[in-house]
Amino acid sequence: MAMLPNDTCQITYRVTGLTPGAHGFHVHEKADFSNGCLSAGPHYNPFNKNHGAPTDEDRHVGDLGNIVADADGVAEGVIIDHLIKLSGPYSVVGRSMMVHADPDDLGKGDNSQPSPPVNGKASKVTGNAGARIACGEIKIAS
């Protein structure tokens, strides 16, 4: 096992029941599910950046790109990220993880209607990742 730099976070995921293919995967602002995944707010973006790929300098903290489900609808893997923090003023603990119906275009698609964001026309806000199909609160295991 390789040692991770101190400024990174390892995210291990396994999501089942998906349609095969790519799905946007993001940290959203809140863990409020009073109206399902819709009430979780926008992507976590404390530095007011544009939406982008996990490797982009100009990106939301919550932008983790895509996870890819296999023919059985299972997406699993590991993401190493330098912006996700589990402590401090920009911690993601108490926020939510979100899986979207569509692939994230990583901020490179149509951005002709970013406000209010319209899916398919809000690349620099949402990555045009579509409906929110699964969500859950980020917690520290005890």
C-alpha cells in the first residue's frame, strides 16, 4: 500500500443499482434530504469557482468527476483528491455525496443557461450531470 501525501483524501466507493456507464459524482453543500436529494443544495463550492474536472485548478471542492457503472450496474473504485478535507473550516463531513443520472461533462459542455441552471446548458455550474439519483450524508465512522 502506497502512502498518501498529507494533503490528500482517499475516497473508496461502491455504488450499486446504476444504469451502465458514467455518472456524475459530487459533494453537495448540505445533508438535507427533506425533499429527497433535491434539498441537498448545489455542489460544495466554498471558493466560488467554476465547475470542472477533479484535475482542474478552477473547480468546486465537490467536483469529483464521474464514476462508471459496469454492465451489472456496479461502480466501484478509489479517488484520491487534494481538495476534499475531513477536518478544518472546509470539511466535507456533514455534507452529502451525490450520484447523478448522466455523465459529468467536467465543465467543458454547453453553458448557455447557467443561472438558473438548466440541465444540458449549465456546464460551468453543474457539469450537466442530470438528475440526482442517489445521495447520502458524509460522516466519520465511529
